[in-house]
Amino acid sequence: MKQHISRTLKQLVFGLVLFAFASTPQAADAPKKVLVVTVTKGFRHSSIPTAEKVLAKLAEKSGAFTVDYVRNDQDMAAKMTPEALKGYDAFVFANTTGVLPLPDKDAFLKEIKSGKGFIGMHSASDTFHGKDQVDPYIDMLGGEFRTHHAQAAVECLVQDTKHPATRHFGEAYSVPKEEIYLLINYEPSKVRELLVLDKHPNQKSYFGRFPIAWCKKYGEGKVFYTSLGHREDVWENDGYQAHILGGIKWALGLEPGETTPQITQIK
């Protein structure tokens, strides 16, 4: 009888321990790991130090992710090998430019395609230009920098009022002054548009459709890009910070959001 009671108590204690263990947040609930790349091989934006500080602040305040940095070729060689890439959940290219010395670009793109996140700000689209054909990186991103004109005030029209990167804007997001990119190798039927202009940023009488921000799937991975982020005061703006934080959390799978293109075919 005593042995039976002892065995029953042991089973009960063991069951309680298992319950407590199962109820304790495990690694899946730990902050995601984000690698922020600010290496440049072309124009270097003066806003990069501000971008790094803002991303660190957003990581700390949200508690959703931590940030590590790749600031130079040595960092890239150490932190972006095929093996090292596996230690991160998403990659941010904050104002990168030119052909970056990735140890293995194919492995990098495969890592995103396998289900990780990619977030690009501003000149992330001025990175890895192809000579005779569209670079695979640009295919992943969804668009490529062509040119820009004088900085201007713009009103960005929100195309998805439910996406975490844009839901706080309402119907539009006004930017007092920013360098607005004109893009090539962009197909609206392959992305979900988040912000667009309905007129040329400088020639206001020239109406059209000019993409500013979008999201898309890349294999099993999630890609978010915004062409905003040239100026320090843009990075310091609360609305912009909510914009990129929403994009990061979405790309990490922490916030839901559609990826279905609104435009299914080019007319």
C-alpha cells in the first residue's frame, strides 16, 4: 500500500514538473535574431549611424528581436558564411549599396527562400545591380533603383490598411522631404503593394503609379522593402519607425499580413 502511494506521489510530482516545463516559454518564444547589414560599395548614406541606432531601439523596445551588425568586409566574412547565416531569423539591408562581398550569395538567397525574412530600406534596391540581366538578389527583392531627382515632399497612398507596416497610417502617409527612388525591374503583379505615389515625386502634373513600399513571398521566406529612409529625420520619425517595425515583425512571422498581389496582371 505504501509503495503504491509512493509510486502515485512520484507520478504526480513528475506530471507537475512536466506541466511546469511545458508552460514555461521555451526557445520558440525567445526574441528572434536579426542581422543588420550596413556595408556599402557605392554611395554611403550619412543616415546609416542613425539607422543602426533606430533599429537597436526598436529591437529593445519591442522585445521581439535582437540585432547584430555587419558593418564592414571583415564582419561580412565572419557573420555571413553559409553556416553563420543559419543562426539568424531575418536579414536587414539598411542603405547598402553596390556589389557586396558576400561569402556565398547563392547560400544567402537560399537561406531566405527556406523561410527566413528579408527587410530592405532605401538603397537596398541600389545593391547588386546586374550587368546583362536582372541579378538574383533583385529578383528576390522585387525592384531595382534606376534614378532619383531632387528631394521632395510626397503623399504616399496606403494600399493595404491592414498590413502591420502600414495599418497605422490610415489612408496616406505624408513625408515632408525625402529622396524618392524611381525603380526598374519592378512588376506589381509579383508583389503586394503597401505604399505608392499616384504622381511623379517631382513633376506633380505627371500622373502614374510609382511604388514606394511592398512585401512579397520568396519561396517560403518573406520580403519587405521600403524605398524611404534616405534622410536622418525620416529614420527619426515615429511613423517611419512604426512602418519598418511592422515590416520587420511581419517578415519574422510575428505579425500576420497578406502577400497576394492586388494587381494580378500588367495591362
